[in-house]
Amino acid sequence: MAASGYSDLREKLKSMTPHRDEYKNKYVDGTSNGSGKGRKRKYRESDDDECEHSDDSSELREQEARRVRSSIQQKSIFTPEECALIEEKIDEVVAKGEAGLYREHTVDRAPLRNKYFFGEGYTYGAQLEKRGPGQERLYRKGEVDEIPNWVHELVIKRLVSNGVIPEGFVNSAVINDYQPGGCIVSHVDPLHIFARPIVSVSFFSDSALCFGCRFQFKPIRVSEPVFVLPVRRGSVTVLSGYAADEITHCIRPQDIKERRAVIILRKTRPDAPRLDSDSPLSSSPAERPAPLKAKRSHRKADPDAAHRPRVLEMDKEENRHPSFSRHRRHSSSSENYWRRDFCIPLRTEWLTTKKEAMNFQGSRRRGEDGIAMVIDFLLSNARLVLGVGGAAMLGIATLAVKRLIERAGRAADDEKVEQKMAESWEELSLVKASPTLIRKGIEGVVMKHVAKAARQQKADLCQQPQMSSVEPTKPESKSKRLQLCVLSLQERLQQYYHTRAALAPPEVQRAQSLALDICTEIQGFLRSRHPDMPLGEMSLGGSLLDDLQVVSADHACLLVPLQLEASLWRLIPGEETLLTHPLHWMVRRINLEYFPRGRSYWDRYLVGGYLSAEAVVNMFSKAVMETINWPSISSTMDCLVRPVLGGPDLRLEIRPGKEKEGAEGSDQSLFISMLPLLRQEDVVLTAQPELTSPWVNAWHLSLYPWETRRLAQLDAADDGHRRHMLKILKAVCRLNPALRPLEAAPLANLILHLSDSESDWSEISLDARFQQCITELIGYLEQGALHSYFKPAVNLLSGLSEDQVDQMGFMLYCAVSEPEILLI
């Protein structure tokens, strides 16, 4: 090794951390001279030297193990009941982290291990361009959350009262949450950042802390440790002296057999360097820490990120020869910058231009649109001269000319070129201007043309029968056109309901029969394969059962009720959760101090102390969708039954058999959604990750039972036709592409809100209510909000995009004067 290199990890730490000598004099005796270090380095870090000194390796190993053991203290302070309470608080921290309720630098995610910084956080490992010991920096004040009160009350005060640490010592708390197989590589807690001692408290399960290991990666391998310290649940471990400063410690993957969390309590040094401050370690611009990379939690997951060594960065060539590598960087930095930022883009643009030029020449030989290709070629060259922005401006300026040239070229042989061009530009201006004109309040111009076109269409339809002798048409089509001219809106609504919206009874019976057969098969399979799974009686639900499905009987819902122990679970309303969303409820596991994990079947699907809806859906996907022999069921039912995989929901598709495809109403596929749910009195929570994403442990509060029950009660009280109107509106929205984004929930709440001001919902007033619904819906779209009847804080239009609102508003504006256009 070169003279300027480091022969020992401790030498490098000493050179990069000026506080090293102070701690050595305080905690370490004078027996560790330079030769001693060299011998231990040979044993621990070099495989070749380990072979050469195999005779005295056992003695060195035992000597180092004794020094590690002598500088560690362990106490068992926390009782199992106290551990259960603290573990519940840790679960809450995890849930808040999953919900994104912490500051950016509080949560640091890695495969199988998450870190939660409180009080003080610092940069390390892959977060810095220049890695290695001594490069860590504290974050700026306020960039991580404060230490939670429960950490002070439940943990720190107990340690102070037991004499482990003095009062006021802790200003940094880190929670490491390990999943089975997780690890943390060999490291020394930064000496220039943290004072000693280092205190940690372990929870959830037993584990081990290893000293003097070496990590190798891809695949990950760990050398034999110098010393292994068993760490029990609820135990307190205090590192100081040799164990904290002179030897690395780690947690191996084989040490984490179950989930384990550790709370690390430390005190930062008053002169610890921060990202925004000058310090002895960053006294000149050349030596200041490199800018931070993107936080790992905001990047694509790297399976090796959790296992990438930090203190072993000294093994890299540039770290073994720091003076040489520093000289290389400084001497070539400007050259590399020019090559990276100028030459490479220039060469890329040149290659792109050359390729486009070759394409241009080839297209001319093939006789393609020459003028259009010339414009493309000029635009490609413009990127070199004008840059991307200039080329974009030039492209916009020439776009209209290019389109005119292309149209003229394509229509060269057409005798009506001018007429086609005029119609094309007129259509383009109408499409572009319509939503904008409506938004600006100039809808009168558009409505004038729409009304004129509608009147002209009706006149043409009325005159059509008179021309039947000259131009024959189908009798059915002629009768519909006659009816459109002579029927009133009331009659047209009734006709639309019976011919388009309402379902034929045989079609409904067929769909219900198929859904019940599937229900019986799934329930029998689950009872035989999973007899210990506590499930209620499966049943059908949704619009098919409530006679609210329209157009076609193409979907059904299979309700799968989960049975929870009332003494072990509590349903938490959305307003009381960390998510504060009225429809996103959570199911919390309670009484852990009396009934530990494992007493309930559903404990295996806990995430952060809450029953995870996503985990339950994944379980049913594997247990039902991917396991049942669907071809066998298909042959039994004489239908093709197959799961629809790849989506967030549990869905089956049923297609009719070949001999039934010709039967009326039987050629339509039936989709059955399997919906796990929880019931408590009148509250129904459904496991629908597509509605509660990205929160994996949130359950969706279904308002559908409340809405349908309320509509039925109102209709029964005054013999109204609100459900009749709801089915007409649902059919209109489903059959009209512009209104298709409007689902059943906003339409049902529209009728419920209107029922508060309008009491006449009789059959003879359907036309007035229909027009009123259109007007009210326009008003809600203009406001951008339609609040739920039962949960006013929920905006049922929040999922619509601006373009969808524009298209729906334009269509409904047109329907104000001509409502028949919605019933065509």
C-alpha cells in the first residue's frame, strides 16, 4: 500500500474525525499502541494475513472479544406490558410514515429496513456523492420531526430514573424497523456527530448485535464476528469506549428472524457539522460535502441499497490513494465537465440529425411527401442552431403551413377541395372553442348553432317518412324517427326507461343465478381449504340485487364478510385517523397487553398495528383467484369462468357456453367482483385498495347502503319515483361517452339533495325533475363540488379531470334547451 494510504480503518477515522483522540483518552486504556492495531488489522481485515497469523488468531480474537464485552452494558428494564405499549406506539409511527405525514428527511426507506429520525437526522451512505466515514452531516434544523412525546414519557424517563443516562442527554432518537432478513452493514456511529454513550432499546423480538464483521455483496455474505451480543426484547444496550469507537458493529440478515424494532438514543456534539454550516471538516469549498442525492424513499427501490457498506468505502481505489485521486479529480474536472455537458449532447444531436437526413433522402427516393419531410429536416437541424426552445417556436410557427400543404397534397384530385378545407377548419374551431366559450359565459353563440342544428335534424326526421317512396328505410328506424318528433319529453322518458334503462327479468334472473353458483363454489372451497378462517355467510349485493342496474346485467358483487373479535378490534372513523379522510377508516388491533398477537386469525394481516385491507385482498387473490380449479367449475356450469388477474380488485369473468351464445341476452359477459367487508351495526367497510391507495391499511366506508336505503324510504313515504329517475340518469350517463365518467354515487346524491327542496317525485312530474337534475348538475360542475349527502366533507366530483368537466358541461348545456339529445 502507498505511504499516503491508510492501513487501518481506525487510522482513517482518526484523520477524518478530530474528536477521536478525546474519546480514546476517555474510554480506552493505553495498551492499544500502534503495533497492537496493526496486529488486529491483520486479523480482522485481511484474509491473507489471517492465514499467515493463524497460530495467534485465537488469542487475538479472544483479546478483542474481551475488550468489546468490557465496554458494553446491558439492562433489562422494560416489562412485557411496557414493551407491548411501546410497540403499539412504534406501529403508529410506521402508519404515519406510510401515510406521508412526516417531514421529508424523517423517514428513510431501504429494503427490509426503515429508519425514522426524530430530533436530529444526518446524511450517510448513498445519500452523499463522496462517501465514507467522516462525511456525514446533520440536516438543517427543522428538517426532521421532533422527538415524539411518548418517547420521552415511556422510554427516556425510564432510562433516566434507572441511571442509564443523565437527564437532558438525549436530543436525537432514531427508530429502526427491521423486517425478517433485514440488516445493517458494519459501521461506527459517526464520532464527529454523536457523543458517547450510545443507548438502544430493542422491541418486538430477540436479536443479536455483532462486532468486527466484514460484509460482502452480490450475494450478501458476512464474515465470522469477533463478538456476538444477544439482544432481548425490552433490553437496554449501552455502547461506549472500545465497542463504540474502535470496532464496527452490525446486524446480520440471519439475526432478524422476526420483525424487530430498536430505538437508538444519542446526543449530538455541539460542534457537529451541518449541511448549511462551515466546520473544521468543511473549511474550504473544495473540501465541503458534496450535494445530497435524492432521498432513497423518492427513488426506485434498489435491492442492494440496504446492504451497501459505508465504512468499507475505504477499500475503493480512490480512498486507498486519497492524494492521487484528489489530484486526478482537480486536474480533470473542467475537461470532464466540458465533455459531459457539451460534447455528448452535441454528438447525440449530430447523430440524430444524420439519421434524419438519411431518412429524408430515403423518403425522397420512395416518393413520399417531399415538402413535409423538408420541414421535418429543417426542424431537426434547428435544434443545433436555435436550441430546443428555438426549435419548438419554429415548429409551432410552421405547423399550420405544414398541415395546409399536407391537406392540399392529399386532396389534389378532389373536385371539392375548398369545401372540404372549409368544413375541416370549421369542425376544428368548433371542437377547440366550445368548452372555452362556455367557460367564459359566451355560450349563447354555441347554443344558437346547436339549437339550430337540433331543429333542422327534427325537421329532417319529420320529413323523412314523406320521402319513403323515393328513399326506402327500415320500418323500425322510421317509427323511431316519427316518435322522436311527436312524443313529449314525459313520454320519451318513459319509453327510454323501458327500452334502454330497465333490464328484462330473464336477464336479471340469469345473472343472479350465475353469481349464486359462483358464490356457492367459492364458499365451499374456502371452508374446505381454510376451515379456521372466520368468515360470515357470503351473499350477493350491489345494484343487481337492489334493482338499480341499467342497460345490461353485466356485473354483480359477491360480499365476503370477515368476522372480527369485538374485544380485539376497533373500527376507527376516518375523521379520527391520521388520514383524516371521512371515507378512509382503519381497523385497529387493541388489548395487546392482555391478548398478544396471534390470538386472532387476522393478526397475520397487520400492518403498523392495523388490519391491512390490501393484505386481505392479496390473501384472497392467492387463496381463491389463483388456486381454485376454474376449468373444472366452467365445465360444471357450462360456462367459461376465469379470474381477471393483474388488477387491484378480485374479479371473475363468466362467458356463456357455445350452445347458449345465440340465446337472447345470454351473449353478454358477466363480471363478478369479490368484495371482502367488515360490518358493525350500520357501518360497512370494504377492502378496495383502488379507492384507498396509497394507504395499505385503510378501509373504504361504503355509503351505498345508506344511499339506497334513503331513496327507498323516500319513495315509500310519498309513492315517488326517485329510483326510477336514478336508473334513467345512470343509463344516460352510461350510454353517452361525454357523461360516462359520472358514476352512480354522484347521481344518487344529486337526487337526495334535490329531494330536500322538491317533494313531487310522482310519475307525471318526471320530465320536470329530469330537466331540474340537468340544471342542478351543471351548477355542481361549475362549482367543481358535489358534496355527499351523508358525508358533506366528501366531494364526489374530486376524481374528475378538467377536460372531463368541460365535456360534461358542454353536453349538459346543450341538453338544457334540447333534453332529447340525451335520450337518443
